[in-house]
Amino acid sequence: MTSQDTSAPAPAPSSDEVPFRYTAALAQEIELRWQDEWQRRGTFYAANPVGDLTDGDGALADPSRRSFFVMDMFPYPSGAGLHVGHPLGYIATDVVARFRRMQGDNVLHALGFDAFGLPAEQYAVETGQHPRTTTEANIEIMQRQLRRLGLAHDARRSFATIDPDYVRWTQWIFLQIFESWYDADAVRPDGGRGAARPVTELVAAYEAGRPLPTGVDGVADGATWADLDAVARRRVLDSQRLAYVSETPVNWCPGLGTVLANEEVTADGRSERGNLPVFQRSLRQWNMRITAYADRLADDLDHIDWPDKVTAMQRNWIGRSTGARVRFAVQGGSEVEVFTTRPDTLFGATFVVVAPEHPLLDEVPAEWPDGTHGAWTGGHRTPADAVASYRKESAAKTAVERQADAGRKTGVFTGHLAANPVNGELLPVFTADYVLMGYGTGAIMAVPGGDERDYAFAQAFELPVVYTIDAPEGTLDGARTGDGVAINSANDEISLDGLPVAEAKAAIIAWLEQHGVGEGTVNYRLRDWLFSRQRYWGEPFPIVYDEHDLPIALPADTLPVDLPEVPDYAPRTFAADDAHSSPEPPLGRNDDWVHVTLDLGDGPKQYRRDTNTMPNWAGSCWYYLRYLDPTNDDVLVDPALERYWMGPGHGAQAQDSVGGVDLYVGGVEHAVLHLLYARFWHKVLFDLGHVSSAEPFHKLFNQGYIQADVFRDERLVAVPAAEVVEDAASATGFTWQDQPVTREYGKMGKSLKNAVTPDEMYAEYGADTLRVYEMSMGPLDQSRPWETRAVVGSQRYLQRLWRNVVDETTGALLVTDEAPSAETLRVLHRTIADVTADMEAMRLNTAIAKLIVLNNHLTTLPAAPRAAVEALVLMTAPVAPHVAEELWQRLGHDRSLAHEPFPVADPVFLVEETVTCVLQVQGKVRGRVEVPLDVTDEALTALALADEGVQRTLAGRDVRTVIVRAPRLVNVVPA
């Protein structure tokens, strides 16, 4: 048995004694030199199969090579630059890209910048600088830091969403959506039914006799296309477009001075950015008809390789549910339509509830009807008084506050009575703010016998309870929410009694449809995408309005529509709780820009521009396509390039795949924002024939996050982590300026005063060491704690690798050309096999652990065999590319190893006797690993510390010692 102490060794000799030691200074010299050399050679240029973009040798893509498109989520260029938590995903995609390139793939890996949005605008408001100035300066900072990391991007393909050429195509895509409608009967290229089609086809259909939609302003029901004048025809078409303007309930955030999409509002009913209250207001805004794609967005999740968590989040956000729409006739008013997932409980409906914004409440009875309970009126003399007072009260609440307040059971009787279609009973119609106009129909049928919330409301307002489900044994009072057979559910024409839920549902839906009072349908939680923002720093809409206040698309040759100069970049903000305020966008402050004279085919006329801008999500909806064809001025993307890099069955994807980016790495926080929006835009482009892939991202990988120590003083205020010292005399173990502080783990960042910059790590250790450390900290999809003191362990691996090849004193080559021994060949080829498998599965931490084992084996030899060293250098290249390039050159190779074949294991040397080694933490089994019988203590230590189960159990704690009983047991003892 041996016990290994993990404490730091004695100081190393000075650089004068060992001038060729791999130090931070030597690493920097190597890294900067190779970065310049890669740029000079065009080493990482991705060759297109056609066009001007070739590889570094000037050649177009070899048709025999597979294409592989790897991407990071679009970074936002922050003025603070990067901290060491940011590069985690960038390093991972770089490792994968380098590995795949060495596997023979033609790899496209590029990085642009998502540069519109609120942070730059807020900084402009504070400083008076134009947001473009500060944004472009921030891009330069990030480009320098990322280049220093050695990322193998094709810089020719980089861009920012604020570039005029990029804005032009973003606006062009918007116009494609605006000029389209969703034809539910159209047959798509993939054989499915339902697709976006040009509005010109809708015009042809109306000319051929297609019935007009009902409910269009200024168009009488039953009119034909021939009956309409030009303005009325435009109103009909505008009502069908995928991008449309409407007066709809929106999320208004007075504190930010802008409206927000549902996805930008937190579960607490506050803005995702700024944590400010959000209110429901009815405003005229741009929307995108994403709901037309709800089924495809849900169903097509089965055809892509995404984490289960993300697909579940998207399915839940889409919220598809089956049920029925049921119409209740209202005495003296319009009918009320409800959606219910349980139409089988209709006989148990004893009242109806509508949202305060429901149009039924625009007119209410003058007097309370006979039988009105005192508890229903809220103390008001008339229904009009009650409804007006309640509407005013609810308007001051956020959507989530309204849902939360449902527990208080607020509401008033509207004076309306609605007839239950299954039995004719007159039900009182209430308004209550837990019902939201933006969801479903804005009305519910209340079944207190089957719904807990309805039951509580019925108790508070003295309403009857009718049970329609047989009670489970022991259940007497309260709502019966479980399944069972129907009871008390019959009229003269139909009886559901005795039927289970599924059969009862089918029977009552058939009855409703037969009597014209309802129909089976599917409902969705997903709402149309609110697409207007009252901001300056965003893409202007390529739209003008005429004298009828109807939108007109600008011609494509007039794009891009540039942002005007304005005296003030800030939208007008209001008190955070001023629910009755209205948006005042900054673009409205330049009257010469807003009111413009144009000739759009009818001679010069004055038009009004839209003073809203697109949301920051617009540019990130399609940026992956720009990487493929970054300078094309003629089409959005060359079809041949899209098919090559993203088309169905390209590269290693199955022939029946839906296509898309081969690997997309980013955070899970974008599950129902960017990822859902990009899928929608892509499907529209697919329907219109601009792309061949049905999905934008084939495989998605969510990386974890790097956390760091946060130290707080007695006031619970964060103090600079770099200034905290370990102090055994302190009750907490740590002090800052001689005062005790507590330690916790938190997100790394400026606000918590715990950020460590990559620049610090470059100076202290070098970029390759930082890369190796971040990739070896633990499984890539899990969060992990940052520990600066532990970085030296990764540096030592690279130093030992260097010493196996280079004499630290003379710089001479140390390798031998003698054939490796049988033992070394077994270790080498087992490492090749395991590292290849780990790289393919993105188990980068265990791959590094196995490289360390091989390197340590070579260290035990009198001289390392060239055959083994070169294979080790090649395998190390994806994670530590600079030092690998340097060693490869010193080993006598002229060309970069970036395109050298990755080593391939010889099966002859993989047959060996192994034993199962048990991995413990504090004596408890946390993992197992197969190891050779002659495995060393050091190798077992490395494997144990890299194991996912061990890492998870340690949860960021330091290691005091590692006890090894080779080859069968390793016990890790935390500090």
C-alpha cells in the first residue's frame, strides 16, 4: 500500500540553469509564434466545395472528405472581456474540431459576434458614445483573448450581427416571413403537410374562389375577393401573414421602457434582464406566427440529437394538449368559447370564468339578475361598477402575480349568465384575474368537483359543486382530480355514466360536434412571438406605413435600412410600477428618418417608418448560415454550400437525417429562447426552398459552468477573492484584511469579485495549460469549481511531456529511434483506443487522464521511443495544440500536425489481462475501471481523480491524500 501526498513540490531550478524548461515564458513564445504561423499558412481555413473560400493551399474541398460543422453559441462582446469561465465551451469545440480534422474530416469552425442588444445600448446611454463604437471595441478585446487561446477558427468567416451586410440579410429574411402565409394543406419537400408559402399564392387562391377569413376589419363576412377594394384586400392578406401587426396583450416593462416576449419574462412575472415588474397591456406590435409551427416544432424534436432536458423544456413550452372547444350561449350577449382538456366533465360545470380583458366584459347587464348572491358582487351596486373596478385592479398586476393571487380567490360576477350546452343550465359568468387572455380562449368552464382551484373558488363564492367522477375509496369532499368512471353525466340524448375518461371524452366530443356547440381540438401553451422592441440598438424593420396605416415591404434593393442618428439612445423608461405608461421608442426622435418620401411604384409619396426595432434574437436566428457563405451578396446562402455543410445525410449523419449543424455547444439557458426561435426561422426558410435541412442544429451539447469561491464579510458583501488568505486562526478558515470571511461557491463574475481572467492564466502558465486544466476539471456537461492552485497540475503534465522529448538544459532531442518494447506498445495502443473513444464521446477529462498515464509510462523509460512519443504528441494536439506543434516540429516534421491522421490502435496490442479497480471516496465505492495488472500507482491516481463518480462526490473539495492498493483499489480522501 502507498499513500501519495498531493502537496506542492519544492521550488524548481531557475530558468538560467534549465534554459529549455517549459515555463510560462517559453509557452508564451511558442504559442504566439504558432498562432502567427497558423494565420500565415491558413492552417484552419475551411474549404468550400465551390466558390472563393479554399483551404490554406488554395484548394477547394475534396469531395471524398466528410464535412463536419461545429459551432459555439454566439458570444456577446462584453466590455469586461472574458473570465476563465467563458472559454470552457470554446475550448471544448476547438478540441472536437481539431480531433475531427485529424480524423480526416473537412471541418468548419468559426466564431462571430451577436452584437445588437441591451448592454451596449445601456452603456451608450451612460457614456454618450454610440453603441457601435463601444461594441466594436469590445469585439477587438474578445478577439484578442480568444486568439491567444489558440482557437482554430476560420477567421475569414467571422462577422458581427451589426455589420451592414449582415443586417441586410436579417431584414431580407424578415421580409420573406412577412411575404409568406401558412398553408396547412401544402405538401413540404419532406413529404409532410403544412408549410409557409408566398403570399402571391394566397392571392391566386382568393382569385380562384378561396373563401375569405372572417373577422377582418372592414371586410364583411361572406364577401368575395372580387367584392374588395385594394385596401380591403391588403387587410385580408395582412391578417394571414407569418409576420403581422396586431393589437394584442403584451408584456410591458415600464422600468425598461420596452415590451418583452413571453420567453423573456421570468416565472416570477419580472423581466429576465433587470428583474423589473412586467404588466399585461394591449398594444399594437409586430408578431411572428410561430404557433403555426407548433406541431412541427414539437414533433421534429424526435429527429435531432439534443439533451433530454432541453427537448422536455421545448415540449413543455409549446404545451400541446388535446381536448375540445365548447361554446356557451350567453343571455343578452355574445357566446363564450372555452378550451378544456376534460370535456367529459361538462356536466359538472357550475360557473364560467373569463379574463378581465375578455371582450364579453365590454358590455354587461345594467342590473344584477335575480338570484345574485351577495358574495358575488364585491359590494358594487351594478355589474358595470363591479367589472370596471376589478379590471382596474387586475391591470396593475403581472401575469405571474395574477396566477399566484389565485389563492386569494378574487373575482366578481359579471351579471352575465351562460347556458351549459349539455344540460341548458344557466351558469353565472365571473371574471377573475387568474384567467389570462393570452392563454387559450381567455375563458374557462369551472368544474369545482374535478379541479382544486375551481373547488376553492366555489367555496369562496358559495357556488355549487357537482361531481362527475366516481370518488376513489375514502374520498368524500374536495375536488376529485384523478381518473375514474363518469357519474352524473347524462341528458336525454347521451349518457357518459360508467365510461372511463378516454371513452367519455370521445363520446362527448362527438355529441358536441353533432350539435354544433363544440369540436375536438388541440391547444397550445405557445403564443405567437412578440417581435417589436422599443429600443435603439437593433435592426430597423424594412417596413413603411402608408396613409391607411398598413405595412408595406421595402424593396430588397433598398436594404439594409440603417439606424438613424438620434439625440438620445435611451427608450423612455417609467416608474417600475407604472402599469399605465406607454412605449416611446428612441427612433421616433428623428423625424426626418421616420417620415420619408419614397417611390414604391405609385410615384413619390410620404410614408412613415416603424420606430420599433427587432429583438436581439433576430440576428442569432440564422447566423450559422452566414458562416457557410459569409460574403455572398446575391443570395442568402449558396444552395450547394448549405447542402454540403448542413444538408440531410451530409458528413457522418445518417442518410435519412434532417440535417443541420453537426455539433452545437452552448448553455441550457437558451432552450426556449434562441433555440426555439432559430428552429422556427429555419423551418420557414426550409418551406420556401432557401435551405435543404429541416432543422438548424442536428446535435446539441450543453456544457456545464465554471464556478468559483465567493468570499463574504460579516455584512454578507463579496470581497476580492484574490486578496483572501487561508487563516487557521480564523473561525471560518479565511480572512480578508485580517477579518474573518465565509466561503461559498458561486458563479464567476465581476459582481462577486471572484473573476479570474484568461490573461492572468496566460501570463502565469500559458494558454495550453489553461486548455488542459479546463478540459480535465470534470465531465464537460457538469459544472465544476475553479481552483487556481490546481492549474499547476496541468502545467506539470505538459512539462513532463516536454522533458520526454527535449533536454531542458541543451534543447537537444531525447527520443530514441529504437522500437518500443511489447509493454510500451500495449500501453500505447490501449491509450490510442481509449482516447479515440473518449474524444468521440466528448469525455475529454478522461481522455486527458489516459494521456497522462501514457506519458508517465514513457517517463519511466531510459529514453522514450519516437513511435510512442509521436503518437502521444498527436493525441495531445487537440487539447494542447501549441506545445504539440512545437514538439512535432522538433521531431523533424515540416508541416503542421493539424491535418495529420489521428493515431489508430492496432488490435493485436489491445489483448491483455486486466483487472477491475474499485474507486472509492472516503471508503465508499464511487466507480470502477478496467486496468492492466501492472498499472502504476501514479496512473491509478490519475484515473481515479478523473472519474466522473469521484468528481461528483468530491463536489469541488480539495484532496488531502490518495491511497492506492494497485491494481484493485484506490481510495480518495477529501481535505
